Amino acid sequence: MADHYGTTVIPARIRAPKDKAAVEGTVNTITTSIMAHLRNRTFFSFDELNNAIWIELEKFNDRPFQKREGSRKSVYLEEEKDYMIPLPERDFELSEWKTATVQLNYHIAVDKMNYSVPYEYVGKRVEVRSTKSYIDVYYKRTLVCSHKRLYGRKNQYSTNIDHMPENHQLFTWNGDRFKRWAAAIGPHTYQVIESLLNRYKVEEQAYKGCLSLLKLSDKYTATRLENACALAIAHVSKPGYKNIRLILQSGQDTKKKQKPEEENLKYALTRGKEYYENNK
């Protein structure tokens, strides 16, 4: 908090009550003075009360000292004002720190929400400071960007257009590259990737899901991924990475469908010719 307000906290010495006497004495004096003038008045709102306190505070600061020249206000103007600095734009808030990696879509994930970072930091490890109101991103102790913190529905995006690359051809990953990779695996995989890319207003927001989905081919083979995508398209309205991963994990893509005739024969009850011969 002291760093936030550009000041220093110097604790009083242990068992040295005189260290605090001047400050505590002034607090007692100003409280007594203001309360004495307002104790018989009735206020009907905090704004009305605060306005009355400000008026009494001005009078208190303008009151001449008894044993020296000037007043509290004149001392402030002559000796202290030139050394004052403005308050920060934001109030101090307790914060939590964590690290994150900037994804291919130049976003980081914080508590299941996504915040953009300038694209030149893709792949970099950054430090994230989270408060109740803001998300601040630092790289090597330098503030990179800030976002108002998102609340509510999970997986929302806070995207600053200035963080996007001016020429997407310079960007390592793009929609065309994902489509080429998907087409090499199969038409159903291509259909899923194309659907993912069209699902977001900003195409780059789909890059993380596309990459995760296509990398399933490394673990389960391209053939199984293609079969899983075909199965997902047949049973899910908007197939995505999670649906297809679950299909591959459970092995549903490897189960052969039985023909209707085979299913009927498997459970049919048939009587041999001996049955009919014995009942003639």
C-alpha cells in the first residue's frame, strides 16, 4: 500500500508512546473541535454531514496558532504543498499474483476469463496482478497492459484491438494454417475447425481451441481424430475440443457399429425343424 501511494511507513518504537503523541494529540484536538460545533445538529444524509465537516475543517485549519505565527493551512502552503504528489488514478486494492503464458491468440487466462496482451509477447511468461477491479500484466517487472476484471459467465474475452498484429501474415498462427492442418487430417476435422473459427467475433479467440484439438492427433493418431470429429458432428450441435477429447478418451471412435440385421439375429429366438416335427 505504501508503494502504491508513493510513501513510507515508519512504525513507532516499541514502548515509546511519545513517538505518537503529536499525531494522536492532533487527531483528538480536531475531533473535539468539529464534534463540538456539530453535536446539536441533525443530518439526514451522509453528503449533508460531510459538507458540514468540510466547513468546520476549513475553519479549524485557518485558526491561528496560539504560540507561533500562522496557522495549519499557512504551514501547509509554505512548507509542505510543493512536496505533495497527486494520488494514483486507482485506489489501492489487495491483490494476488500469479504467472501465465501468453497463448497463440495473444490472450492469457485468469480465473477462467481471457485477457489480451500485445501480440509480441506470445509464448512469453508474464506476471499477473489480480485485484477486485483490475487485471494488470507485467513482463520483467514492466507493466504491459491493464484490463477491467471480468465477472459472470465463464470464458469471456476482454480484447484490446491495439494488441492485435497489424499484419496477420506476420503472426505465426492464423486461421488458414489451422484449416490446412485440419484438411490434411480429414474433411470432418476440417469442418470442426472451420466451425470453431467462425464461432467467435475475433478469429484469434478460437486459436487456443483449434490448436488443442489438432494436437489430439499426436496422442491418438490422425485417423482416430478424424473418426471422433465425424462422431461429434453427428451427435453434437457445436462440437469442440472437450467433446472430441472425451470421445477419444472413452474409445467411442473405435467401436464398430453393428448392422441392424446382426443385432436382430443376435437376440432372435429360432426353433429348429425338430420342434415342428415333434408337434405334428
